[in-house]
Amino acid sequence: MTQPFSEKTSHIMLYTRQSLVWGKVRTKPAIRINTWLRTDMAPTYMKLFDAQILPLTGAQKPLKFPQMYFHTDQIIAYHILPPTEEPLDYDPNEPNRKLVPVTAMVGNFRFDGSLRMAQQTGIESFLSVSKANYLSFYDATMSCPVLTSIKGVRASLVLIRQSEASFISG
């Protein structure tokens, strides 16, 4: 299938309560995948092409499908697949901000990375005032205690569904 001229293709990884999924999405060129699900442009269903799904039941091989649709309510975390990167969603020169090392347990997945917050804020107060469905988690490394063969998936930015995560401070 040829891609329409006005779209771009991005390789992404999705995390659900039951599986690890990766594939390609097509969006308008102006859409930043890193922040897509936090915007008004977020789809109800995310359509993946060349999708592969690895159920967390101990399956040895991923299941492959030409197309798959995921209701965005099922997505507990997602990111662009390395080595592709997009600009971060903040200005690194903004004063009075800090990156705080945190571990996030999201379903069966562990993400070791950092949350970005005001210099005077702690993790507890940051989480209590944050109302976004997805939190930005920076310089993250994912592992999966249920599937020990999956180690070290790294991404500069992961969006984590706040209501699905537990946080462990450094």
C-alpha cells in the first residue's frame, strides 16, 4: 500500500496491560508522536501497520498482523522506537526545573528514567497536582519482569498513563 503524500510514517512501541506491541503509525507531518496522545489530535483508535504483538503470557514469538487497531484507552505507555527521535517536549534551558530520577511500574513493565518538575517541587506534590492522562518520562529504560528476555529498551521520551503507574523515588 502506498503512503499518501501528506502523511509521515513513524515506528512506535505500545504497552498494554496484556502485551507489548510495535509497528508503524501514519500521521500528518505536523503531529509529534512524542506528545500525540496528549493533544486534541489523539485518535480514538491507533492504527498500526506491520504490527507485532507479544502477549505477556510467556509467548516465545510475536504475532504479526498487517494492520491492528488499539483503543487509546488500552495504551498504558508508548514511545517512538529507537533510533528515531523527535525533539523533547520542553526547553532544556528553562530555568528552575530539574529532572528527578524515578522508577515507574506501569502494568508489568518497569521504566527507569526521570520526571521533570519545578526546582522546589518533590515527587509527591508533583504527582498530586499533575492532571494529564499521560506524563512525560525522560531518558527511560524499559524492562519487563514477566518476560526477562526483554531488557534495556531505551527511549528519550516515554508517555506513561498516570492512572496506570506506580512511582518509586530514587
